[in-house]
Amino acid sequence: MSSQSEDDERFMRLEIKAAYLEKTASDLDEVVLQQSKLIKDLVRRVEQLERQLQAGAEGREFPHEKPPHY
């Protein structure tokens, strides 16, 4: 009978490990989604800056804005 008890305990430990792994995978998936959103936003901002630089190089003026330290 001790073999059955050992098997039950081993099975329970495996279920606990599986639950932790599922939680970790879910947490990592959320981090990846957040990072993907951030990367898309950063890419959009860089593209916007590139367009502004091109416009400036073509002789157009940038809007008159105070630098951030003012």
C-alpha cells in the first residue's frame, strides 16, 4: 500500500508543478503582449520622428516649441 501512497504523492507534486508552470506561462504571455504593444508604440513614434526630420530637411520648419527644459 505504501507504493500507492507514494504514487499519489508523486502525482500531487506533478500536478502542483504543472499548475505553477501554467501560471508562469500565463504571466510571461502577458509580459510579451505588453512588450509588443510598447514596441508598436515606439516604432510609430520613431516613424513620426523620421517624417519630421525629412520635413525639416526639405526646408519645412518645425513647429515653434519650447525645449523640454523650459
